[in-house]
Amino acid sequence: MIYKAREGQASYGVPIGILLLDTFTPFIPGDVANASSYRYPVRFQKVEGFTVKRALSRDPAVFGSLLAAAEKLVLQGARAVTGDCGFMGIHQRNLARQLDVPVFLSSLIQIPFITSIIAEGDKIGVITADSRCIDDQLLEAVGVGTAKNLEIIGLEETENFRMAVLEESGVLDSEKIKNEVVFAAEQLIAKEPKVRAILLECSCLPPYGAAVQEAVRLPVFDYITMIDYVFSAVVKRRYSGIM
């Protein structure tokens, strides 16, 4: 087999590019920003100046830096580009227009798919970093036409998640955050028994998905389920076996 080098590409074999906020948070295994969360190589690129505060406030001025970081990932061979904050989704359509590879900035993109696999009239429980940030504008940006089948609960009032992720204390107690996330899931189910699936919006939440599932016994979707799915589309598996 003959291989050809690509102009400007320094290394090869990393199909998923991940845009990172400019933040000060420990990224534990299972977090989108921890490379050991994946069964395949990923490449990270920090978006300088794109802070948590600017993500929550939807500062449009960050788009130039976001685009530049995404272009670096594509130059280095990324076949698809995602992010590590669901609220990056406000830039989904603008970035997708600028790149020639698939873009999937928010875990909320999974909502239409989840809607299609549950019964009409059933609901999706969304656990988010900050419930005040999920509105019609964000949902429209990620291709969700309505919130009528969503039951949303935020972690903005919790003690441990808020301090570690939203206020960037630099310290994360995973056991305490797990308990906060599980409690939120249980609250969702108690409030709305028609919830048939859980979506963990925040990129910091996949580490707690198994605990949530054990507590509520429902399918649990998160950033990693989305990234795994797209990886399976941009890097197809070759099958072998017996008949």
C-alpha cells in the first residue's frame, strides 16, 4: 500500500478532534477532556479565552477562536470535531458551515434520536450543568424543534458540582458529585414518571452515567455515547469471523 503525506499535518491516526474550554477543572476518567475515556485516539485543542463564563453567557466574540482551533484539528487529520461543553452548541451551525468534516458540539444533538426510540408522549430527562442555559435558542441551534418532551434539571444549585465545574475551584470530589447527579436523576423520575431515558448534557457527567443507570434503570446517553457513535461512522470497522 502507498501512503501520501498531507501538507501541514504533523501526526496521523487521530480521527476525533475535541475543542476544550479554557478552564481550570480536573478532568477525571470518563470526562470528555480525559483521553483515557476513549477506546481510540483523540486530539484535544484548547480554545484560548473561551472560558466557562463566556460559554454560559453565549459570548459571540469567541467564535473566531473556536473556528481557528477547529481548523487546527482538521489540519492534523480530525475526521470529526466535537467539544467539551454542551453550551458550545450555540455555535453548532456556524461552525458546521465552515468545516468540511462533521461537527457535533453539544450532547443535546442526541435528543431527536432519543425521541425517535421512545414512545410518543414519553419524555427525556435532561441533567444539565445549568438549567437556565437550555432555552429555545440553544435547542434550535442543535436541531431540537421543541422542548415539550424534555424534563430538565440543573446542577447549578448543588454544592460540589457547582464549585468544581461552574466556579472552577480546581478541586473535584467525584463521590460527592456522583451523589448529586444521582439525586437529580431520582428527582426527575419522581417529578415525571413518563421519563424513559436520561441525557447527561454536561461533558463532565459521563463518569456518573453508570451510577445514574443503576439508580433509575433507564437508558443513559451522554457526550461519550455521542462521540463513540460518530467515531463508528467516520472510522468504519472491518468485520471478520466465521460462517
